[in-house]
Amino acid sequence: NQNLIFSIANNVISIEPEFIFKLSFYIREELNIRSTANFLLAIAANNKKCHPFFKKYFNSIIKLPTDMLEVI
């Protein structure tokens, strides 16, 4: 459920903002689940606490042009 993921992600961001990027990267690279990784990246992009880490992880998570479209 997207609402549940959104709620949990925001709780995690309030404690450790970089973890959302690490989780998104793991989901993308190890589990090969693009849509969930992109959804977490979109959540992070909309949270100011995550902005310092965005540049560090963005290119590792976004692999295809369609990934970018999903995040937007």
C-alpha cells in the first residue's frame, strides 16, 4: 500500500534521512524492483531533510529515462 510506505518512509526520514536513499538503492540494485525504489526516491525528493543526500544517490538509483519519469 502506497500510503503505508509513504507514512513509514516519512517516519524514517525524520530519524535518519540518508537511510531512505540506501534502502532505495538496495531495492533497485539487489531486488531489481524499479517502481518501489523510484517511489522512495520521489518521497525523498519532496522532503527537505533528504536534499543533502540526493546528489550522492541519484545517479545510482536512476538508471533509465523511464525511472526519471516515474520519480517526477
